[in-house]
Amino acid sequence: MAVYNQLIRRSPEAVWSVLEDRDRYSDWVLGTADSRPGPGDWPDVGSALEYTVRIGPWTLNGRTTVRRCEPPRILELEAESGPLGSARIAVDVRPWGAYTLVIVDEHPLTGAGGALHNAVFDALLALRHRKMLSRLAHVVETSGDSDAGRSGHRSGTERSRCG
């Protein structure tokens, strides 16, 4: 299991505002060339994003589905990448003084990723998380607390309705 954390110099609500904005997904998720809305109202449980990953000349299409959502603290996702399999990605958003500690815990569930899972695989995931969380911090910290999300930003009442 690969676990990594990042201190973000904004409030948990500002972090959540970016996490709940499906239009910002490709801004902070490493390797995602673009993302598109999938079924449902992100980040309600069961809603999804579809994305494309480009690795050199190859492209891979995938889908990330929300499996658990407890705003503004917990977002658990299942990323499905065809033959590579699926992975559980848990994002824990914790108040940390005036800032926010974000912890990402990822491990493979099915497919090649699950079959090949070992300490080396976890080390590679940790490197990916370091870069991804650095990008998330940059996106959140360069946005104001009140406008950290873009078009997907919801009001406080709507946030509490994650499925």
C-alpha cells in the first residue's frame, strides 16, 4: 500500500473545493491528459470521470468512480484502467492548524496492478503521489479560498449531499 501526505497552506474547504470540481481533475492528477464528465453528479457516490492517459505514443482510456464521499474530509475513488486493472484511492483531508494535511492511500484491486503488487510497485506509487499532491497543493494554493474550484464549485448545502 502506498501512502503519501502533503501539507497544503489553505483551509480544508479550499482543498475540498478543488477535489469536488470535476473540471480540475486533470489539473492535479498525474498522467491525465484530459478528463471528461462521466455519469452522475461528481463527487456523489457512483458518479464518475472518464480520462485519457498518454504514455509516449500510447493512450489509455480509464474511468474513476466515487465509492465514498464525506465532505469535506473523505473522498474514496476506484480508478479503472482497462487491462491494467483497478485501484482504490483514498483521499483524507484533515485540518492541520490553519492549513490542511492531505493523505492519499492507494492500492491495486484487480488486473495486472493487483497481480504485480509489491514493495517496488508501492515505491513507484509513492513517487507518483509526491508529484500529484504537489500539483494539488499548487492548484489549491494559487486559488483563493472562496474560489478554489471553477465551474464545478458547489454551495455548502450541496456539498453535504455526497451520496
